[in-house]
Amino acid sequence: MTSIRASFPIGEAELAHWRTLFEEPDAAELAGDEIGDPPAGWTDWPAWAVTRWPSLA
């Protein structure tokens, strides 16, 4: 399996934008409690995550 790693510069304005999209985990998520069902069409969160981040497979 080949892993590709890349980096790229990000400006202050871009970083500020991405910070607005970040959702800080709540106490239940940090404790590992149930966080609800995965999005429609997915059997579980690991299956969903692997499609977003193939390196998790």
C-alpha cells in the first residue's frame, strides 16, 4: 500500500474560514458515548470513514 503525504501553504484568511467549519467535540463524543447513526446509506461510522480517508482501511 502506498501512502501519499503532501502539504500546502495556507493563508490566515483560509485558516480563519476553516476554523469556522470545525465543530469542537462535546463531552459525549470525548467520552466515547454513542454519537448517533451514520449518514444515510452507510451501515456504520467506520464504513463511512474509510470512504473519506482510505488510509483507515
